[in-house]
Amino acid sequence: MKFGLFDHVDVNNRPLAQEFDERLEFVSAADEAGFYCYHVAEHHATPLNMVPVPGVYLGAVARATTNIRLGPLCYLLPLYTPLRLIEEICILDHLSHGRLDIGVGRGVSPFELKYHDVDPDATRPIFRECLEAVVYGLSHDVLDHQGDNYSYADVPMELRPLQKLHPPIWYPTNHVEGGKFGGENGYHFVTLGGVDFARAGVESFKEALAKRGRPGDGGDGGFKEGAAVGIMRHLVIAETEDEALKRAEPAYRAWEASLTKLWRVNSVPGPNIAQFIPPTLAEAQQRGSVVVGTAETVKETLAAHAEALGLNYMVLGFYFGDIAHGHALESMQRFASDVMPALETM
């Protein structure tokens, strides 16, 4: 079992420059603690994400760390042109000395897509075509692509990724069809939600990956199964259950408000992910998406989730909402010292 970090880098109650400095300190500490990868979101025009250009932010993270892998989870492909994204990926792969991972997706928020003048209903074919062109350009000396949305002829790929054939690709999804797509391509897989909600997508991915019989061209990432099979959890760990709850309650409330802002101000129901991101911490704990308590409580809960779904990866959010910098650090470090060693052998 491997463990990574997930971060929306959502707005908190500190100045943004301070928030960035604190995040770099946090990721540097996680690097020293032995976490596998630092995954960062991409969202636009929302307090949920203050690094809507993840490549710029990750360039700083790359130079502040040594071993931890890093990457967007995920790049919203309909908002990029393939050639532009190929160039960014190559730069980041070299800045990080070959530690870049590439998450890809279509985007879950129609408001964010529309802000970029992209029709949310048209993103599926755009996503597939952009991904095809990006993967081709990363693994060839010349980019040639003729499609409905992009056209390239004999574009020299002077910038090449450090990793061959290209950095590992991650496909986060909570859909059965998405799980199948990820497995068929040998991508790394991460999902959300409680155990019962996540089960169908996880099984779909595993079945498709087994049928493929090999990892993707980005490699197996050190996962003996050929790819990551992961789930995301928010965590708050403290000396006592009461203290952990005291820290988690306001942090979750602030994070959930940022998450749902665009849906609330436009007076519409949330996207599919809103089905398993409940409005209160108590409901989130009940469903299993947030785990709060002592290190022993967290260890037992995560072990049960991993065993029930047959996971080999967990991506953990310690830093969210307006949680204090010191509290986020403490949760991460308690996990690294008191939880991670026991679960790594699963």
C-alpha cells in the first residue's frame, strides 16, 4: 500500500502569499515523511482552488522537494491545446527530475467550463482527442494529428519528457464507464466516496486492467498490480478524538462552502460528486469520505476501507478549508509515524 496527498489548495483565512509559503513547507515535510505523490486539483473561478494554473504552482513544488512525485489530478483537457500542454508537461518533468505524474479529466463543473467558453456537453470527444494527441506528442519526435478539434502536421518535439515513454497517467473517476476506460489504457485509478459507492467503479477498473494484462506506457509506478487502485480520504488526526473533531468541524465547513459556491450562487443542484460530499462533517464521517480521530482510529478505519475494496493506494487530504497550518502538519506527521508503517504492508 502506498500513500499520497491530495490538495485543492482552497482559500483559507490567511493571505494567499502566506498560504503558498505554508503549502510549500507542508509538501516539503511530506516529502521527508515518505509520501508517494502530491496531487493538486485544477478548478477555475472558485475559492475551491487557488492554483488554477497547476503547472506554475508545481514548478515551485518541484524545486522545494526531492523524492515525492507530483502532478495535477487533474489537468482539465478541454481547456488546453495539446501542443501547449505537451510543452508544460515536459518542462515540469525536467524541473522535477522525472517525478511528474499526469492526471487527466474533462471537468465536473459546467460553470467553470463555460467561463472558458467551452460547452460542457461537448467535452467528451474533445477530452479523448486531446489526450490522444498529448500522449502521441510526448512519445514521438514529431507531432502529427488530424482530428475534429485539433490539427498538427510535422511539429518537431524539441521538448521531450525525461520519463520514457512519458510520465504516468492518472484517471480519477467515480463512474463504472470511467473505471473501464482507465483500466483498458493501464492508467492509474483514483475514486471517491464511501466503500459501497466506490465498489462498482473499482471493480470495473480492476476487471479492465486484468484483461489488458499490462500497465500503460507510463509504467506501473511501482504498484505490483500494474497500476494504482486508489481512493481519496480527508483526514484529521489529533491526540484525542475530541480535539480532532474540534479541528475538523470548522475546516470541513469552510471547504464544503468553497466546494459548493458555484452551485449555490447559481441556484442549481450540485454535480454527480455532490451525491457523496455531504454538507456536514457528521454525514461525511458516516459515509467514510472523512476520517477523524486518533491515529489508532484512523488506522483501523482506513485498513477496513482498503481491505473491503482491495486497494493499493490512498490519496489523503490533510490540508483543507481553514484548518490551521500547524494542525495540517500535525495530522500528516502523526499519520506518517503512527499509521502509515502499519498499513504499508497491506
